[in-house]
Amino acid sequence: MQNKIGILVENDFHDIEFWYPYYRLQEAGFEPLIVAPVAPMLYRGKYGTTIEATYDPQRLKGKMLRGIIIPGGWAPDKLRLSKEILELVNQVYDSGGVVAGICHAGSVLASAKIVQGRKVTSYPSIKDDLENAGAQWVDEVVVNSQNIITSRKPSDLPYFMQEVIKALSS
């Protein structure tokens, strides 16, 4: 399997929750690919940074990716409405890849219907979404439930990325 990891973006992504994983992946020898519903296109984070998405789901096949990371912010509310994004998440999941989300990203995991019976964490405001999707929600720094890795907030990023890189490297 390749060393390509998709990072999903839409407008209002959480800037730190994008950039921290982006650089940590590079440090660990992985190639982050910026993926959005429409690409190429510029997307603006909650705090004003812009990035260009160079891949849309149609250009990728889930089996090309070793994993997907979904930053939080308000972008997951938009990402979860994209049928193509949800299909890509499912392709990566079904191929045994790592699917990781922090903060509000759990809403994408719920809409992709991959959390039933899994232990997950998230920002508390989407706890009900995850439980309604069949997940067991816990308030922990990071949770790895069979390659679905979740964390709650920006201050969890060091622990989140340690777990993500460990899973991607195994």
C-alpha cells in the first residue's frame, strides 16, 4: 500500500487541525494529499489560512490511500453532505485503511455509517450524533477502535497524531 494519506477539507476547516497533521505526516515519511468535494480549488480555514485542494474524490480510489484524516472546525458539516466524500471514506475504511477524525469530524464518520459498535470520542457537541449512529462515545484524549481514530480538540493533537502515525506505520 502506498504512503499517501488524504486530508479532507472544506471551507471553515480548523486551521490547526489541518496544518499539524499535514506536517506531522510529512515528518513521518507520508505524502499528504489535500482532498475536497471540488478540486482544484482554494479553501479558507476558520482562522483565515487558505489551502488549495488538489484532489477530489473522483480522482482517488480508496485503495490508493493508506488513510484519511478529517480535521474539525465547521467543515465536517459540509463534508458530511458530499456523497463522494462519504464514498471515499468508506472505500478507505473497507480496504483496511486508517480513518482518523478530530473535533467535529465525527459527524462525517457518523454519516459514513462506520461507527456502529465502535468506541469513539469527539467534541462534546456531536456526542448525540455519534451515539445515534451506534457508537459508544467516551470523553478521552484519543481513541483507536480498529483503525478508526478519534480525538476531541486541538490540544489533543499530539496524542492524536502519535496514534495515527503508529496505526499508519503498522
